[in-house]
Amino acid sequence: MRRLLLVAAAALAATAGAALAQDAKMSFFVTSVGSGKGADLGGLKGADAHCASLAEAAGVTGKEWHAYLSTADVDARDRIGKGLWVNAKGEKIADDVASLHSDTNAITKQTALNEKGEVVNGRGDKPNRHDILTGSKPDGTKIADQTCGDWTLSGAEGAAMMGHHDRTGLDESTAAKSWNSSHASRGGCSQEALKGTGGDGLFYCFAVN
């Protein structure tokens, strides 16, 4: 009997270890919360630090995290590493930068999970949080004047390009289904403005190593 218990305990430990290993592989997530200041993320440095803080709080350490955000001088696609990327459940999002920005990426409402492995509210949910800050064109390059002052503005001025993590919008257009370049914010860069079109100041995080 004692031997059977030991075997069972070993099997349980192995299973737990496998689960932890899968979680530790996470290299992509949508932030569960934004800065609370609309599109003012403290610039790229502040956004990257937010990604790292959320990942570490979720138990994923030893990785360098960058926010998928463009600025006047930087293209989002050039700051996220080479891939491949997987979500908190170990599901592959994309093999590399090229596939991420193609029709072959696996970003959907069910896979674009937050760092805790939770589904992020999309269109039809209350509140809708599917507008994800990017400041980018579909190919991951910057869009002039749509980065909310390079992620330092939180008032009525400026605008931010956003994508839909759930790949749905008001119609069946390519833009409505874009994960990274759907439409600009309306009414500025404040938290209220972002919420007004179905967002919450969330953004994508990628492990670069």
C-alpha cells in the first residue's frame, strides 16, 4: 500500500512539474490590466516594465518582455524578438515575425489570453475590452500620429491605432478582423476615450528571448 502511495505521489509531482513547465514557456499575452491612465503607459520603457511585472506576478520569470507598440521612431514588429510565441496554455500563436503578420497567425479570442491564462472580454461581452493598443499598420510598422504621443498622452488630444484581439468588429471588413490595426481611438487618449470604443488600455506583450 505504501509503495502504491509513493508511486501515486511521484506521478502527481511529475504532472505538476509538467504543468509548471508549460506555464513557464509562456511568451505572449494580452495585459490583464492597463496603466489606468489611458494610453499613457510611460512610453515604451513603462509599457515593457508593465509586461514584465504582470508576467512575473503570474510566475513566469527569466524572460525579457517587450510591448507590441510602435512609436514615431520604432516599429512594433522590430521589438518583439524572433519567435516562436505561445500563450499561457502553451498554444502556439506564431512561429516568427512573418507568420505573426500573416493570415497564418493563431490569434483569436480563445488564444489571445492574458498572463493568467484567462480569456479577455471581446465584442458582445460586458464590458467589451477588445481594442488593443498598437500604434501600428497591419504589417507591424508605425502609423504617424497614432501612438498617443508615443504612449505618454492621457487626455483629449492625440489618437492611438488599435487592433481587435477577438478578430471581430462592426462588419466583416479586413480592418474589423485585424488583431493589430483595426481603427484609431476617438476622443483622445484618456481611459474614458479608450473605453468608449470598446477598449481598456490593454496591449500585447511578447517575450524577446
